[in-house]
Amino acid sequence: MNLILIPVGLLIGVFTALAGVGGGIVVVPFLLWWGLSKDAAVATSFFNMVFVVATSLFFYGVKGQVDWKTGLLLGVGSIVGVYLAVTFLQPHINEKFFRYFFAGVLLLMAALVIYKK
């Protein structure tokens, strides 16, 4: 058993709780480095996020800090996007392209955060 994953999970929990990041920004790159394939890294990240999201939603919800309407609308669109990506795109993306695409998305998101109006 890889007990090193417990403190890594602790860091993921802290990052997620403070900045709303985790799965895509922290967990997937770590799991790729850990040696998982792109598909296993993404799927394992989603499984991990079930725990992170449930816990975070509870604590932020108790504090009254959740915009439920915005979250619901994003969720509806996300469900369709996930279905389309997993069904039609993911089977055709190789490891190398995925790594470049993923890095590009991270850079784009970083630019949006830095250059927010």
C-alpha cells in the first residue's frame, strides 16, 4: 500500500478547500507523474473528487457560501460535456497529445486568473 498518498491527499484537500482546485490542477498531474495512464489519472482523479467535493460542499454550504443556482446551471452543462468528451473524444486522444493539451488548458486558466478584469 502506498501510504505516501495520504499526505498527498491532505495537500489536495487543503488546495481544494482554499482555492477550489484539485482534480484537474493538482491530482491529474500528480497521477501522471506517479505513472498512471491519462485515462486512469483522469478517472482516479474523479473518484478522489467525490470525497473532496462532498466534504467541501458540506462545509461551504453550512457557512452559506454556495451559489446554488449558478452551481446547478454549471452542473447541467457539465453533465452534457462529460458525456460528449468521454464518449466521443477521450477514446481518440493519445498520451502525448493529452499532456500538451492538458498543459495548455492549465496555462490558459492561469492567464484568466491573473488577467481577470
